[in-house]
Amino acid sequence: MNSFLRTFARNRGAVIGLCILVAVVAIAILAPLLYPGSPWRMVHRPFLAPFVLDRAPLGSDTVGRDILAGLVHGSRVSLLIGLVSTLVALLVGVPLGAISGYFGGWVDAALMRVTEFFQTIPSFALAIVIVSILQPSVGSIVLAIAIVSWPPVARLVRGEVLSVRTRDYVQAAIVTGQPVHKVILTEVLPNVVSPVIVLASLMTATAILLESSLSFLGLGDPNVMSWGYMVGSGRSRVLDQWWISFIPGTAIFVTVLALNLIGEGLNDAFNPSLRGRRT
Amino acid sequence: MTGFNKRELLKAGVAGLAAGELFFGLSPLANGSITALAQSPKRGGAVRAVVHPEPSSLMLGLVQNTPTQMVAGSIYESLLKYGHDLKPIPSLAERWEISEDGKAYTFHLKRNVKWHDGKPFTADDVVFSTDVFLRELHPRWRPVATTHVERIEKLDDFTVRYQLKNPFGPFILMFELSTTPIVPRHLYAGTDYKTNPNNNTPIGTGPFKLAEWTRGSHIKLTRNPDYHVQGLPNLDEIYWQIIPDAAARVVAYETGAVDILTGGTVENFDVAKLAKMKNTAVTGKGWEMIAPLSWLWFNHRQGLMAKKSFRQAVMYGMDRDFAKDVIWNGLARLASGPVSSKTRFYSDKVAAYGFDPAKAKALLKESGYKGEPIRLLALPYGEAWTRWAEAVKQNLTDIGMNIQLVTTDVAGYGQRLSDWDFDLAFTWLSQFGDPALGVARTYVSSNIAKGSPWNNVAGYSNPEVDRLFAEAAAANGEAARQELYTKVQQILVEDLPVAWMLELEFPTIYRSNFNNLIKTATGMNDAFQDAWKA
Amino acid sequence: MTFALFLLRKALGAAVILIAIAALNFFLLRLAPGDPAQVMAGEAGAGDAVFLQQLRERFGLDRSLAEQFWLYIKGMLSLDLGFSYRQQRPVLDLILERLPATLLLTGTALIISLAAGVTLGVVAARRVGRASDSAIMTGSLVFYAMPLFWLAIIAQIVFSKYLGWLPNVGYESMGAGYTGARRTLDIGWHLIMPATTLGLFFTAVYARMMRSSMIEVSRFDYVKTAYAKGLTPGAVVRHHMVPNAILPVVTLAGLQAGQLVGGSLLVETVFAWPGIGRLLFDALLQRDYQVLLGVFFTCSAMVILFNILTDLMYRFVDPRIEAVS
């Protein structure tokens, strides 16, 4: 574990990413304290530029809402959607992949056909259809993102399980007559945790991007302030009041970048061999 | 006139525009009067205009959505056009008479009019279009034809008479292009209209013909050399470009890729900026027939909404000036009631509602509201509408209401309205020039029926209002109608069946070297007959 | 397994998946609230019961769901994807007329991203651990972490509005009347911005994949042998490492074909590119089910085709794969 931490800490990008993520999470948690009011309140003159007014350090948007307040409250929704949809995708993908890889045979064939099936449908198009059918809300957005993002998890877990299953200690557990679910849970899955964690950090990043794309097309939840919503609603002003969409866009960009850097750092730390010829 | 060349006049006009305030409809460049004096029209050239969304079809007899009207308006024609004051102007009919009793309308058609395929246009086409084709298919013509028209007859090859069952004042407005487009009898009689292959290659009598339609990209129209007005049209080609993103449309205009941004294709907050560009004119004219009026529906079937005090609370609680100035960038007017100030028989002798949150709070309390969630259905027509819904939600939250904003796409919106599945809902509807055509439908109780989002979806019912609208439609003479309509407006504004918001403007932005563009009450729909490029 | 058998198996699998996709989409779409007849009536500005009923009959919406589905599958088997009453044309025509634009856009984007990704990956792999390695990897991440539509809008502002180098909308200049080579150039000029925007997003993915694949390959014996034979490092990379390391990248590209099509939807919207992504979104808004189903079907078929092609390429490059599959 120590060597893991040391490897991770040596990766500068990953450490920076982690710092950013911790800061974003802290802001999200503290949002109600930092900006007690609703971020939807129209408290300023519209189109106020950043750094002009002390009360509105990042300016105001098209109808005079405080951009910093939106940013702070938006972090909660963007993170929430990213994390929850990833979690749901894991809850679907991990068991499917584990069962598929563990049992093999026709079970594997059938489950992998289903996975392939979902990978074949253009994922963004499917997400759009699902959200518009269920009406835009945090719930439908999370569901749509989860539905389009579980197949890679299943494939990854299946691959890992396939190789882990043949190992001696797993075989030993099977031979000693342990029930199947116990073998999978205690012997097989712990070995696939690290690649799944890496994938999860990348998926969270992708989910945040997906949410913003949905908002761009007008399919965001109208009752919650998210970064994607802010970019979408300010995009037509980007020529003249660039800050309205540029600031939340940067927030998305920085957070997604941080998550990717962390994912990469984790990957390197879990697989030191991949770091190759570093001396 | 010789001392002045046109370029100088244009420059003067542009300078004036840039220096002073921008007055919609008053800009000298917008109505073309000065430039028209300066020089006679020039032949040739192409114009590139934006249409959004892409029309689904150009067969105007089958499809009458706004984009189809704009593009097909240069291909098809009707008997009349209408000036900005809604007075009829000759088109396919060169003159007409209305009998003393207001029940017979006789139209004398232009001779020497040819369809785009070379066949002659006659009274047979008019009778076929209005008595057969449109009577079967047109959602606005059919009810009028069924209720008010006794017979449509051809008197000779170039004369048609409409005999009505009773006087119907707005009938003269029914010969507008999107209401009664004249379609070629020789191509449609006896066929299945909806699957007729000619629908993809529309044949009209208009100044332009369809040359090519690359779906998702553009529609190209070319000059009709055999047009029935000598020497017209002036332009050689029209390119209607399809650009789905509003911000991209603005950049396309700024970079010179398009010449005309039709009404509603850019967000209103971009209008002021574009108006400051060189060689650019802006006009709010050309929407007199539609006269868009926006309001909030109350669903009178939900207990609270049936209470007048609750409806008044909403009305007093909304900051309509903010919506006008910030969301619509000043390109709007506070609506005083059910009839737009641009529509015939408008009256301003009605009660006024201002922005008064304190009064709103008191009224809300009086209505017995206890914080129940109220769903507000937004209109999915673009950025401005979404911002407006958010602002109204905030206004109403401030007076103590618990508002849940509901967004959906156009299809979902229509479904919710027609299933009466809403509490409050945004809308705007067309006035069609006359209260009998575009206003009564929202308030009369005979128009309460599930399944359509354009009838009385609020479920408002008032026998007095029903009676007045019925009498006014059939009354003979303007004065008699005005009196009845004034009365009904007073009753409605007092009763507040819906919360009227704004009369909207959808300005057209164009390069000022295009002249004679918008000259009628239907604006861009017949903009290119005698337009010319300097 | 013979080649013919391999193809047959792939084709059968593809057919099953396509029918399943058609079924899923068919029922999914009909769950959506909103009635296409009403959308059309709404655009007409009014609609009474007679009009709505007429429209429903035209759309075939008055039949039972099962009957509608059966008719659809039956048509699909004869490559008839139905008729769009809204646009008054067969769905297949609508799609075929839009497909070239999307293929041109996604194809160019794919080439850009693969070329840039592979190059960056190779360069980084040869400098593992050095500052230039991290710079390349983090730099390519920048475009990956940006919302695609946002990148597209910023590109428009910079390259069209301020620099005036590239057109911001459409696929050719209107009214210019170009023909032949001049027209091809004009289309190419319009293609640069959308294709690069879409391509940049995927560059990071391929660069990463290429880098780790190169590192993996470098440990194989034949690479060591090549070095031992005295080949220059450049020659070893070019002739021995890249051809092998590129395989997983190609597989990944195959798997991401679906994402590419989805991304093209956003890019087509912002740049007014007349492809099928735009057709799909418009059809969704208008509940034009037949078109929507048709586009879904076509996109899925494209992804499957692409996957089969990568499989074939694998077999061609590395016959040992056969034993594994």
C-alpha cells in the first residue's frame, strides 16, 4: 500500500488532479454555507462582467444571476450526476461482467451479446432519447448516462475475472466447496478492484461531460443549477459576454481533467510495470 | 434626384441609424421609402436567408408551419396580400367586391397567369383549391368553409364568388397565402393529395421556382421568367440556408455568409448588437397578421387556479417589465388583454395590472394557498423562453409560491397542454388579424376539448363571453363589431382567465442593400416579389 | 475456421443485433410522450379533431402497436425503412442523402485523430518519463476534457469571427456556383473545422492507447532481436513496433465508432453540417418515428460494419488472432 501511495505521489499530474478534486468536493459540500440563497435569484444587473462588482466577483448572467453562486451550487449537481451515474453503471456492469467471466459458456455468450448490443447503439443518441422520453430530471439523466456507460465496465470485469478464475487460490476455493457467490465476492472481485477504480474515475469525468452535452441540447433538469446548464444557457452570449459560459465551461474542463489525471495516476500506481523503462 | 447617388443615401441612413436610438419600423432603411426614391430597382443577384427549423415540406396546401410559409411563400400565391394595416392588396385577384349584406365576395382574377409548368391559371384552380383541396385538408380554412360558406362558384374563367350563409367580418382576411394557397388543379384533381409526387416538386404561380433542396443544408429557388408581373422578380436566386444553432446563425451573418436573419432565428439579445453592424437594417414590421401574443395558461380545473384571487396574485407577482427589457431586450410591449394592439378591434379601455409583489402576496393569502407545488410548463422555443420561464419561476417564488419548472420538447409540450396536464403553462398564439379568427378560440366554452393544445385548454367558461364573441363575429359593420369586442375585452381582463404577458416582436435583420423586402403584414412570407439588391 | 464461415457468423450475429436494436428502439420511442400528429398540427398553427385524425391515419398511428412493429420489421427485411409522412419521402432516401456528409465528417475526424493520436503516442513512448512525455499526454487530455460543443463554439469564434480563416456553417459556399475541383476544395475548406473539432476529442484516447501499447511491445523479444541486429531505433519503431502496437488502437477505434457518430451529432448541430446526426435530432423533436428508427438502425449498422472491418484487419495483420477467437 505504501509503495502504491509513493508511486501515486510521484506522479505530479495525479497529485494536482487530486488537489483540484478535493477542492471541488469541498466547495460542493460547503455550497449552502458559501451561498445560502438560491443560485436562481436574479440579484444583479444582467451581463455584469467579472471583477467589476465586489458583490459579484465573477459577474452575472443573462438575467442577472450571480455566476459564482451558480458555479458553487452547480458543482454539487455536476459531481452528483457524475458520481451517481457511475455508481449505477458499476452496479450493473460489475455483476454482469463477473457472472459472465466466472461461468463462461452460454451464460458468457448471452451476456456478452447483450453488452455488444448496447455498445452498438450510438450512446449519445440513446441517452438523448431516454432523457426526452422520461422528461429531463436528475433521475432520468443519471439513468440515461448509466445505461450508456455500463458496457465497458462489464467487458473489463469479464476480462479480469477470466484470468483470475484460473489462478490456484480461486480454484482451491471452488474445490473446497465454497458457495459460488462467496467465491466471486471474496476471491475473484477483490482482484479486479483496481482496474475498476481507474475506469470509474474516467467514467465520472465522461458522465460530467455527457450531462453538459445533454444540457446543451436543452435536456438538463430545469430545477437544478448545473455547470452544463450554465454553459448551455450562456452559449449564445459567448461572443460578447464570454464569461457566462466560459467560466462554468472551465469548471467542467478542470474537473474532468483532474479526474482523468487521477485515473492515470491510479493506473500507473496499480500497474507499476506499465511505467516501463523509467529508471 | 440626380445630385444624390444611392450609395451616399445609404451611408447617410446607416450613420443615422448608428448615431441615434434604434427605432423599430421607423428606420428609414427599413421601409425602403427613401432608397426606393433614390434609384429604380436593379435586376439580378442572389440573396441568402436563414430559415429555422428546416421545413418539412414545401407543399403549402398540406403544411403551413412558419418555415414552410417563408420558403413556399415565393412559390405559391393566394388571391390577396395584406398591407401593414391589414388592408387587402391585389395578388392573384386584381379586384374584388363585397355585397351590401356582407354575404357575397366576388373576386376578379388576373389574366395571363401561368403555373410554373406552363399551364394557364384560371378560376377552376381557385374553386378546386378552396372548395375541394383545402376544404378537405386545411385546419384553419375547413372550419370557416364549413360554418360560414354556402357555396363557392366559378362565374367565368376569371371570376369566382364566395356566397356566405351569414355575414362574417373576418372573411376578407381568409385569402392570405398560408390560409388559402392556390394549388394547381391539373396536378392534384383526382389524386391522393398527401402522397402526390408533385408535393416534392411544388408547382405554383409565384415569382420563384424550386431549383434544388439539399436537405440539412439549403433550399435554392430561381427566378420565374414567366412571372405575371412584368419585369419581376428582380433577384435571380434565393438560397434558404438551414443553420440549427442560434449562435452559429449570428456568426454566419457577421461573417457575411448570409444576408437575412428572419424573425425569431436569432435570440433577441443579439438583435441590438447586429443592428449596429455596417450596412445592416432591422425591422419589426411584417408580423401584423400574426401579432404574436404571449400568456400564461391557468388550468381552471385545479382548485386554486379557479380562484380569481390566485390568478390575480400571479398577474401582480410577475415582473413583466423585466421580461420585456431583459429577456426580450425591449423588443416587446406589455399586453393589456386578449387582443393585440396590432389586431383589429383592439381596445385599451380595460383594467391595468402592474408589478406589485405586496399585493400579490396578500391576494395569494386570500386565495388560501398553502405552499402546494405548482407546475410551470415552459415553452420549448429557444433560449429566451427558457430564461423567461426561469425568471417567472423566481418572481412567483418570491411571492411565496412553490414552483416546479417543467421542461420538455415541442412534442411533449403539446401533449401536456392537450391532455390538460399542467398547472401554469407558457404559450404564444397568432391573432390572425381578427379576434374572430385568433382570439375567440382561446376563451369560448365550445372550444373546450381534450386533444388539441390550441383551443380553450384553460377550461375557462363564461356564457356572457361566449355570447359576445358569437355576436361580434356575425355582426355586419365595423362599428357594431368594435362595440362588442370592446365589451368582451373588458370582461376578460377583469376576469383574468389567463395571465397575458407580452406582445412579442420577431425582428428581421438584413443587409441594407436589399430593398423592398418587407412590405406586407405577412413579412418574409412574400418578401421577394419585387425585392432588389443594390 | 474458414474465412467464409467467419464472415457468415459475423453477418448472422450482426443481423440478430440489428433486429434487436430495431425492436428496442421501436418500443422505446413509442413510450415517448408527444404525438407526431400534434407536432405537425401545431406547426400548422391550429388543429381540430378531424385534422389530427387525418394525420394519425397518415402516420399509421391508428393501428395496434404489434401491427405497426410487424409492418416495420417486414419492411426492414426488404431494406424498406418506412415512409416519413412529415417529409413526404421514403426514410431510406432521407438517410442515403445525408449519409455521405456524416461519413465524410466522421471519416476525416477518425483519420485526423488516429494520425495525431498514433504520432503523439509514439513520440511520447520514446520519451517515457521525460517532461516532453507528460507534456504530450496532458496536452492531449485538454481537448478530451472539454465539452465537445463548447470546443466547437470557441473554434467558430476564433477561426471564423476573429481570424476569418474558415467558414462557420454549412458544407459549401452558397451561390458561388463552383464545380469540379474548385467545389471539392470548397467542401474541404468547410470540412476543416468540424472534422478537426471532432477529431481532437478522440486524439487523446488514441495517443494514450498507442503509448502504452508501444511500451508493451518494446518488451517483446523480436524488438530486442531487431535492436541486436543493429537496426537504428527509428527503423525498429517504424518496422517492428508501430505495426504491432497499432492493433489495440484500431480495435478501440472500432469500439468507439458509436461514440464518434454521437459526437458528430453535436458537431453537426453547431456547424450546420447536413449529416444524419442532425436528421436524428430533428426527427426526435418531431417524433418522426420512422426516420428516428431508420437513423438508429443505420448508425448501428455502421458500428457493426466497422467492427467487422477491424476484425478482418486483425486477421490480415496477425493471423494468430484466429486461434483466439
